[in-house]
Amino acid sequence: MESDWARGVDIETPSAARMYDYYLGGGHNFAADRQAADAVITAIPDLPKIAQANRAFLRRAVRFLIESGVRQFVDVGSGIPTVGNVHEIAQRYAPAATTVYIDLDPIAVTHSRQLLAGDSHATALRADLREPDDLLAQLRQPPAAGVVDLDQPVAVLLVSVLHFVPGDEAYPCVAAVLDAVAPGSWLAVSHSSVEGFASLGKDDFDSAEEAYKKTTTPVGLRTRPEIERFFDGLDLADPGLVWVPEWRPDETSGPFAGEPHRSGMLAAVGQVADR
């Protein structure tokens, strides 16, 4: 019997969100997702650990943002819900904290809505970062408008998502979102980097890249300066742009604590200055 979360979904085309779910050991994925994900893991055996390190960064970033006074979160490219979601972390430290999850994948959105049914502090939208006008319009109307207020500071989370918006297209999209939020808002980013995957042989990298070309969101790495560009005009929190295990590490930092470059991903959190 078809599950509610799978009804009407294209199960033949791999989804980056469902592949990420598979890396984390989740069960909301299909054969096409697993086949594509296994091809990437063959090329990059550390990938499940990379996903875990990235998830650990998300937990630490949300906790830092709560400690910095943030009470509203917009998680763009949130993916399939799994243990330690943003609203769960935020509400553990601030019960009144609110969260809007945004993803392009219909399963991610459907399952998020099922998970959040009856929770007035969180909701989920289907929107695309590459279409910021539509994304912002949805944030300004119900149900999101009853959860977050863009006239008050908000944390925009772009965790492991911007490498799915390759080229220069991503910069104006992120800028449009940041221009729409109140001064004092924050941006958190983790991003696969050229430097992080430099040790891969060309054949391995090409194999991983080819697997993502079969999805609706092909992947593209950026250099450290290109990732830093997303924070132009923002005040970076310490320790700046670093490997994900190095960003305010604690006992939950996850794998690669001794070899942070193996995470392949850089991360930073910055605040929108007063305009």
C-alpha cells in the first residue's frame, strides 16, 4: 500500500533531499534515490559521515542562535525530517521559538507537515530558493505568516543547500532573502568546497557529480572565497568560515574532529547589520 508521503511523487527521478535522508540512515527514499546515493558513496566513502558532521553543525548553529536571542527560524532546503530537527532543537532551549521549513521536494514537505500537525510554532512550505520572490511571498502569507514575522529578526538557515544552486545564480537569490529580513537577522551556511574535495581523483569526483546530474538539483562546489561571498556585508560570528567540525565544536561535533578537512564542507554564521 502506498504511503501518504509517497502519493503522487516521481519515484524514478532521484532527489537530493531523499539521497541525504539515505546518507543519514532514514527510510524516506526510493530505489532510484538509493542507487544514485550508493554511486556517490562509492566515489566518496566518507559521505554518510559528512552528512552526520553537517547535521551536527546544524544543531550547534541553532543552539548558538538561540543563545544570541533568535526566536524565529527559516530553514531553506530543510530536507526530509529526521531526529534533531530545527524546531526540536530550538524549542528545547526556547519553547516559544518558531520555525518554517522550506523545501522543493514534495516528500520533504508532506512529511514535515504530517510531523508538525497541531504545532502552532512550526510549518512547512514547498518553495525553491532559485525563485526568491515566490519564497518570500509564501513567507508573508498564511500559514507561514502566523509562524514567523519578517519584520522581526529571523535566522535563515542554508545548510548543505547552496551547492545545489551552482554558478552565480545563487548570490542574488540569497541577497533577495537577506534584503527582505529585519536588521539583526542571521544567516547560517554550510557548503561543499573545492578545497575539501581536492583529494578526490578526477574519476571519483566525476562519478559523484554525474549521480547528482540525474536529480532535479545538480551539485556544484565553490571555493572558499566564493563561499565567503555569501556573507558580504554581514558580521561573521567567531570562528568565521571554517570546516564544519571546527565551528564551535562540542561533544556533539560528530566525525572528523581530528581531521576536519575530511568533512569537505565549510560553514559560517553571520548577522545582518543595521541598515
